[in-house]
Amino acid sequence: MQESAPPYGILLMAYGTPNTLDDVEPYYTHIRGGRTPSPEALENLRERYRLVGGRTALNDVTFSVRDRLQEQLDRAAPGRYRVYVGMKHWHPFIAETVAEIARDGIREVLAIVLAPHYAKMSVGAYRKYAEQALAELAEPFEFKLIERWHDHPGYRMLIGERISAARERLPAELRSDARVLFSAHSLPEKILSYGDPYPDELRESAAGIAELLGLPAWSFCYQSAGMTGEPWLGPDILDYLEVLHAEGVRAVISAPFGFVADHLEVQWDIDTEAQQKVAELGMHLVRIDMPNADPEFVDIIASLVATHVPVAPTH
């Protein structure tokens, strides 16, 4: 009797976030490559988490995506797939999950970073952590990583739908002239020196969504720049809101399309700081609902699996 092939592994990779305020220091230290943050920087980050309720939903959302994706794949092909989660900066770390996958006897894995746009500094780090973990295995499994999916039609349609829904939450007299403001996580300007595609992918992606919606005008900016003492990509959202105000824009639809889940960069940078800024300027700002673990988003991830994984076992 022929033994059945092991499932095909699907590894969802996300940034990770501390679960408690006590977790902030080891989390921040890991982000900094093992270097302990200064007391001032640590307290600043802790305070941000405190002000958004002590933790964000990122970890919970990521595991919900895993569970819902597993259910969807099981309906399509029972027993064919096993879905895992590995975090870049929190438990379960990518290395921990790679070891678990190996213990489970999985021989082929497709990894998907839950961030649509590629940057060597960000997405490249996921690959580095995975490959380091694979090198530690006695018998490494076959590993394939989807590095970018910003041009996925379903993703663009989803963000477009969320923009349209957010527009309806504005006062009726402001809806038609509201400016859609796309934003994504900033990175150090030095990425431009080696031709990183990140800025171009972001603008291409924003332009594609704007075209779907037939937007006569839209804007793009960055957010969440690190405090490292070096120049980061701009303009920053807080500065750009002042520019829009000077142009006579009265209402803004915030589309942080570089992210897919509610977490600190959304809850603090948009829902707290940007909202404070527009209040000072006498403007209105509504933010789109993030994809999180909504069915439409899980469908997008499932379609990536269907595109990149053989229909039938290869062994």
C-alpha cells in the first residue's frame, strides 16, 4: 500500500507584535538586532502601546488568517495543505516555525509575507531569517517565497472597495472632493542607492487602485519612519497633511495600503497622530478598514497559494 505524501506547507510570515507591555523591551531589542534600546526610546514605544490599549491585534489577526486559510484550503483539497505562522520579531519566530515544519515531516513549503510590496530591507529580512533556519536543519525542505503581490487584482479591488466605503463615512458635503491619501511604511533613504524597487512598487500600486476608482486626484506619502538619525523616505504623513491643508483639501481618506492589518503603525500613526493633526488643521480624516482576516483577504492569499503550488503532489 502506497504511503500518502505529506501535506504541502504554507508559511504565513508577519512582523509580530508584543502581547503585553512587558514584552515591549525584548521585542524592541530583537528589532534592533539584539541591541538594547535606550531607556527613552523604550519608554516612548511602551507609551504608544499603552495609549492604544496595551497591545494590538496583529498576532491575533495573523493566526485568524491562518485558521481561515486552512479551512478554505481544506474545503478545496482536504489534507493537501498545512498552514503555519512565523513572525519576524516575535513568537513564534520564523526559526521556531521552520523547525516545527521540519518536525512535522513537511518536504515542500510556500511562504507568503503578509505585506504586498517588496523591499530588500523588509521582505528580504524574512527570507534571511528563513534561510538561516533552514541551514540549521539536518534535512532542509524545499522552500519557495512569494516576495511581492502588490499587483494582485483582488488586492487592488479590495483596497478600492475599502476606500469607497470609507468615503461614505464622511459628511455628505465633503465626499466628492475628499483626497485619497495612500501611505506605506517609510524606509531609510539609503535603499535608493541600490535601486530598491519599493518606492516604485508603491506608486504603481497606488496608481492602479486610483485608476480602478477613477480618482481625479490622489496623493501618496510615507509614515512610521524610524528614529535612527538618518534620512528616511518622505514626505511624512503629518507634514503632508499640512501640504494638503494649504492646497485647500478639507477631507482626507487615509488608505495605509502598505499594511494589511490593524497594528501600531495604523492605530498610532493614523488613528492617533494623524487624527490629532487634522483636528488642529480643521480637516476631516477617515481611514479605510484594514483587510485583517476578512474573507476577501483570505481569498487573496488562497489565490496566491493556488497560483504557486502544484495542483497534485509532486512526489
